[in-house]
Amino acid sequence: MKGSIFAILTLFSLILSSCSEDSICDCIRASDELTNKYDQLRTKKLTAEGQKEVKELIKTKKAKCKEFELMSGPEMMERKASCK
């Protein structure tokens, strides 16, 4: 009985840790997309379409990164290394 409870708790913690890795990787990808868009627009005049795209990317980044706002830079870089 105790062994099965331990196995269930271990499985549950693995599932939770894999979910958080996915979400931090999603956050990092959203940040990278926004940075890439800013880089593209640096040499071009901002159009209404470009402005709309930037606003959408900002909105997406905020939504995906909300839970990581208070994370330190070194921790973020360490966790970024685990992303594919």
C-alpha cells in the first residue's frame, strides 16, 4: 500500500515538473518570437499590420510568461537550457 502511494506521488510530481518545463519553454519561445519581430521591424517602417502583429505577440508573451515574472535571470537561463 505504501509503495503504491509513493509510486503515485512520484508519477504525479514528474507530471507536474514536465508541465512546468513545457510552459517555461512556451514562454521563452514567445519571448524569442517577439524579439525576432522587433529585429525585423528595426529596419522597416512599422505598418498597421506590423503593429497589430507586435501587439498580439506581446499579448501572447504576457499570457505565457505570467507565472515566471518573478523568476531570477540565472534560474531562467538554467531552465531555458532544458528547452528543445
